[in-house]
Amino acid sequence: MKTKYVLFFLIIFIFTACKKDAEEEIIRPVKIQEINSIQNENFNIDFPAQISPTQKTILAFKYAGKIKNINFESGDFVKKGQVIATMDNKDYMVNLEAFSKKYEAAKAVAQNAEVQFSRAEKLYKGGALAKKDYDNAVMQKNVAISTFKEASTGLENARNTLNDTKIIAPYDGYIDKKIVEAGTVIPEGGPVISFISNEITDI
């Protein structure tokens, strides 16, 4: 009786094992397709992208005023150092002229003070001039030199201010767009031109 049960379970085990082997040996169909080489001229890959310039600058005047001229249009190429736009500079020209006159006057006074001091110094060393008068000559020379230095600084600032009535191209590039037009009165630092470089663009 036991032998029958053993044979029965053995037959079931063999049948199950054969069934598993048969299932594992099933070969499924596979679709094969050859992929073209990337060197093939017909091989293209598309990606969503945004193109932007490597360098972009918003150009503006340092001071408030009325725009006199914008010398280029959108898309125009501009070389470094070219004048892109100018502001009405009448007031700045008057300012420069005033400081030029102050400079010339202060220069003349300083030169005269140097001459007077040189004479006073010789007389003082020779005992022909009182200490008080010598000290006065020194003081006048120092004041004249100080005034001349202030006038020189003022003249330089006036020249720089006049130069700031122009927008100069900082590098070779293109006019991206004109933010305002000629005749517009803009505030200090108000944007005028969007300027982009002509270098390789970023993607």
C-alpha cells in the first residue's frame, strides 16, 4: 500500500517537473531592427532649446536728459567704441566752459603765488624780510595751490560728465532692440538700448 502512494507521488513530481521545463523552454519571437550610425546624414535628433546671446547688456546714460540721437537700428552691427546714442549736451557744455574758466584763473593765481613765494624766500633768507611776511607768502602759495587742485578736479569731472552724454559700444555686437526713441526724456540710468555680443550663442 505504501509502495502505491510512493509511486503515485513520484509520478506527480515527474509530471510537474517536465511541465516546468516545457514552460521554461518557450522561445518568444523577437523583432530585430538595425540602428543607423550617427554618422549617417539622415540621422537627426531634435531637442527643444532656447537660443540666447553669450553676453547681453542694457545700455543707459548716467544722467537724466533728452535723447538727441540714436545712430543705429535694431539688428545693426556695431564695433567697440562706436557712438550708439547721444544726449542733448548743451547744459554740460556750459558747465565745462565754466569750469575751464575757473581752472585757468586758479592756474594763473597759483603761478603768481609761486613767483611771490620764491622772492619772499630769497629775501627772508637774506634777512631782508620779516618772518610774518614770509609766513604770509607761504600761506598764500598753499591756498593758491589748493584752489588750483580743486579747479583741476572740477574741470576733469566736467569733461567726464560731458563724455557721459554719449553711449559707447562696450564691445563688438548688435543692437538687440531700442528701448526708447530719440527725443525721449529719460531719468538717470534709464535703459536706452539692449545690446548683445556677436560671439557664439548659448543654447
